[in-house]
Amino acid sequence: MSDVKPIAPVRIGETGILYAQGMQAGSWLFFTGHEASDFETGIARSVLGKPGLPLGGAPRYRREADYIFERLAMLIQNEGGDLRHVVRTDQYYPRAECVNPYQRSRKALFKDNVAPSTSVLMEELLVGGANVNLSLLAVLPGEGREPRAARPEGVPVPQHSGFIASLVSGDYVFVAGQMPNNEAMNGLHPQAYRAPNAVWNGTDIRLQTEFLINSRLKAALEAGGSSLKNAIKAQVYLTDINDLPEFLDVWNAYFASCPCALTVVGTKGLALLESKIEINVFGVRDGGAIKKEIVEHKASAYMRLGPAGVRAGDLLCLSGLYAADDNGAIPAAAGSSGLRHLGVPAHHQMRAILVAADEICRAGRTSLANVTRANHFVSATDVIYPALRQWQESLRDAPIPFGFVRTSLPIPACEIIMDMWAYRPGP
């Protein structure tokens, strides 16, 4: 039996796919992959506006953001929560001009309480014509969970975003997505900058990663009473996925002895053109009651870049999983590429990912039924429906808390990376 409760599950069109608009797990409220869909035809009519008046009313991107936030505000309120207790947001957009209208909508709603945020550009979203994909994490009020800003020195916040760079809720510390920008955000910080004529004076990705870890992530975690050694989960976005080996070389120099769950995917672009990387992270306070625990699972070692999972209190965060072995994509997926239009490679990949995820969850003393957030990064949209069908089989048609975006991935023939959080009840 699951220890989580789906929030307002809805059937997508006339398919058998049940989307969990949210998941309530203990004191947590997860909302994953929201787009301005009516769940029946695509983008909601109120967002599309009147065909004969294409320039009438509020700007299209603003209408889209308002629609999503109105829905989420209602869902949170129905569960006994409120917007003041949102602790994290993740946004994906298909183009840069969508971002500012979304941020204006968010600012109007949250005022000065915009939670730590990550915004990146992706190739394509799930619903045709969608311009923002939003995931949100909130806590229920009470028992010392009241969020408070930590405000680390030397960690700038872009004026238009206005998010809180580091936020503490109980023993958890949430850090917004960080880039190697300077305070004025008119270029790279000098410590992360490599002059174009300095041919072998380091590499951009190494300089930027070193700077982010030492000067941004470390400072933001420590402002909340945490540290790099108590980081639980990091998401990394690379503008050039070919930078992955150099990034990992730097990353592992800091985290090999105290690993955190890790997901790395490509992005079409970041807020600063010169930035090659953005990283968000969350951790637990060094002196708190909640302790970090690494979850081991040797069988999935070639399916991920970080540890199998990391537990922190009632949360289990998995590293991003893809269907690979020590030679690359699993043979069943690589060998069935001629049947991709029938969904066969995606079927094999997703089944392998979910089997591994279930085993990792069990090693962390929970189950796949307790997954509260499943963000899928895919290289092609035709894998989405086969992937969801595999979820249906694994969860016996229970509602799924999913999100999908298309972007660049690091392993040929591996078309899916899945980023998951799960609830782990009990001591």
C-alpha cells in the first residue's frame, strides 16, 4: 500500500493515462510537470484567447503563467497549505521570451517570497504550444517548517527573478539554480572567466564548475547551516552535453567522499549567454536531527552518474537513471531501433529504468508506489506514451506524478533520463 496520496488525479483525454496533479506525502506537497493544459484538448481556451483578437487581453505568455499558478494555488489550498510555504520551483521553457512574463506572474502572486528557483530552456515541452513547464515543492504549515530566507553573501539574485537564493525549512536547505555570473549579471564572474585568447589556460566548464561549487553552492548551503558534505540532491544543466566528462572530473573531486544524488542533462540555453552550466542543490543542516544516508545498489551502477540514492529524513532522492550498461544503451533498446515507431526501444528502456528504480526504492526502505516526483528528460517525444504505459504496468494504473521535456542526453540510443524523488515514511 502506498504511503502517498495523489492530489486531484485526472485522466489525460480519453486515454488510460492518469496524471497526478500533485502528491501529498507526510508534510510534503509535490506538484510536477504542470503546463497550461485543460487535459482534454491541449492548451486551455482561456489561455489561447479569441482567434479573432490575437492581441487582445493580457500577453499570451502571461495568461499561460497565470493559468498554471491559479490552478496550483487552488490545489495547495485544498490540501491545507499556502503559497508562503513553497520551498522550490523548477521551470522549463522552449524559448527565452517566455521567461519574463512568467516571472512577472510569479512575482505578482508570491511578492517577496519567491522560493529558490531554477529556469532553463529546453527543446520542447509536453503539450503542443506550451511555453512553460512548472514543478513546485511545498511544505504544510506547522512543526517548525516555516520557510525562512538564509540570504548568503556573494550569491546574487537576478532582479527580474527576485527568488530567495537559499531557504531553510526545518532541517532542509534549498538552494536556487546557480550560474557563474557576476553581481551585475552582465557577464561571467572574473573567477569563472577564461579569456578567449587564453588557449590552454583551463577550460570554460572546469573554471565555471569550480567557481559554482566553491563560491556559490558552498556559500548558499552554509548560509542555511548546511555544507557540501550534507548535500542531498543536485541537478546540473549543461549547454553542451559534451562537457559532461570534464564537469564530472571536477564534481567528483569534491563529492566522491560524500556523494549526493545527481542528475545531469543538456539545456538549450541559460539566462546568461556565457554560462555553460547551472546547478541547483538541496541539503540538510549540519547540526540538525535529520541525517544524510547513502543508499547503495550495485546492479544499477552503469545507469547513473551519482549514488543510487540519498536519504534525508522522509525523503529519498535518486540519481538520474537511464537504461545503460557498461557498453552503452542496453542491447534490447539499441537492437530494436527499427521498431522505434512502435515504441519498442522506449518500452525496453523504461522497463529497465523502473525495475532499477523499484530496487533502489526498496533498498531505501520505500517503494516505487511512493514516488512523489518523476521528471523525464527525453531526446524524442515519441518515447513519452510508451514510457507512461510502463509506469501504468508498474503502478497498476495508479495516478502518475510525471513531467516530460525534450533535450539533449549524453548516451547514444538512451532516449530517457528519469529524475525521481520518493517518500520514505517511518524512522
